[in-house]
Amino acid sequence: MSVKSSRLVAAIAALGMASVSHAASPVLVIHGGAGVIKREMSPARDKAVRAALTLALKNGYAQLKAGKPAVDAVAAAITVLEDDPNFNAGKGSVFTHDGKNELDAAIMDGNTLEAGSVAGVHRVKNPILLARAVMEKSQHVMLVGEGAEEFARQAGIELVDPSYFRTDERWQQLQKALKEDAEHTKHSDVETAKHFGTVGAVALDADGHLAAGTSTGGMNDKRWGRVGDSPIIGAGTYANSGCAVSGTGWGEYYIRTVAAHEICMRVTQMRVPLRRAAAEVINQEIPSMGGNGGAIAVDANGTVTMPFNTDGMYRGWIGADGVPHVAIYGDEDDGTAEPLPAAESNSGP
């Protein structure tokens, strides 16, 4: 552990906030974005998405079963989704108004409260790995743009030509959005207007420690170097000793509500059960302001919740039995709603 980490853990312990290490049953939860996901997806696309979610769960959970820390599981799971063009992160990122791919990511270790994030990078193959390098190999929390990419070179993080991120599907979405911009009309379909695309993971390891991570290609047709909630610690990504959250939704609203931090503070400071806390923020507070989206969360007891207020959310989790649970649509049982009392349930069918 670094000197910085040691001092921080000592400070947290002094405040009575440090988690007590204990034998825990590892849990990993992931998402691949929320939005208007209807059963109009082709069977082939549906199969590919489920396969990618399942692979991400297996790769991340393998780290936990090997006794690795939660941050390892989070990074492993997110890397799979960044490499898959079906998700708006890494390889499948949407384009900005200027026709570029601009990527953001963040990771946080709930045990030490250390965090790292990057924003506005164009050449980093796996932004989540760069975010982790910022956390572990620099004295900073957030790096952006060219500076972040220079740090990536020094840290040995893989860089690629920007053309690596281009997919024809995302390019056509931008062309449609640009045409509608020119005609001063609203975007006619949600894929064009999409502001939900994000991937993320939260994990509880065998030592009872939590971590969270998020990665995104941002918002289709975004302008002026816009940055959403994903790389902002406390907004789209947060973890402490009792709770870990990764969000996916309309980033401006997650920033304004400090959504991920808000959920965890309700859990750890107000002693609100995780599922209720997440539902209050995701399904009440954010929609009341005009926003939408979803989130995944896990607490120190291994409780899992995946609330969303859209038609669907790519999501999944894996726990003690080692069986991946994957779901896409809003009317599809994701395996977490059944144990939840009706009064608290806002996280799916």
C-alpha cells in the first residue's frame, strides 16, 4: 500500500469510518447503459449483448474468487465492455458534434477512498485502466485531454489511433443527429439522442471491501468539450466502506444531485437500506428534476440493487453461486427484485 493510502486509511479509521475486514461472499454487479431499450433488438444483437455482459461478469468474478481486491474485479469487468462495440464506451463510443470520439472513466476504492478519473481522451484503448493508473500512480484524482494521454504514455497504458473507436453504426447516428440539428428538429429516435450510454461495475471482495467504476463515450452529438457524470467522483461513480455505486443516465442531473454519493450517504450515514436509498435517488429525486437513467449498487452486506426509470438497462450480477444473472428489458426479472419488500421496490419487475 502506498504512503498516501496508508495515511488515508489511518485517517478514516480515526473517524470511525473504516470498514472492518471480514470474510464476505464476493459480489460483482455490472451495467451497460440505460435507456429506451425495447424488444425491437434483433435476436443476434440481443444474444451478443447478453454474451458480453456474461463475459464481463465471469472475468470480473474470477478476480474476486482468486482473492483479488474489488478494484481488480471492477477494472476487469469494465475492460470487457469497453472492448465490445455494442456499448457506448471504448470501442463503441458515440461521436461528438465535431466527429470525434471523446472518452471518460473513473474508478474508486471504497476501502481507502482513493479515486482516479480521466475525461476527454481520444487515444486511450481502455480508459478505465488509465483512471486506475491515475489513482495508483499519480498524486492527482482527475486528468483530462492531452495531459491525461501524456500520463498514459508514461504509465504504460495502451494508446491506439483514434480510428480504432469508429463504428459505422455510431457514425450514422451522428449524421442523423447533425441533419436534425440543421433542420432545428428534435432527434427522432433515442439512439440518436442517446444520453444514457455508459458501462460500469461495482464489487464487494472477500475482505469486505467495495469498489466502483464507470466508463463512457459520452453523449452523441455533444459539443464544447462537455463532460458528464461518469468521471466525476460522487456524481456517476462513488464507493466507501459501506456502499458502491455506478450510474448511467442523463449526466447533468447526476452531477446536480451528486447521485452516487447521495445514495451512499443515505446508506452509511442515514442508515437507509440500500435498495430504498437507490430508488429514492434514481426513481424519485432525478426524475423530479426532469432527468432519467439508472444505477447499480452493492453494500457491505452484499445486497444488490439495479434501479432504473427507463424502458430498460443492460445489467447483471454474480454472487456466491457463481452463476451470472443478466437482463436487458424493464419487464425482465434481473434476480434482485424478488427479495425486496413491495414498499421498497422500484428497481425492476
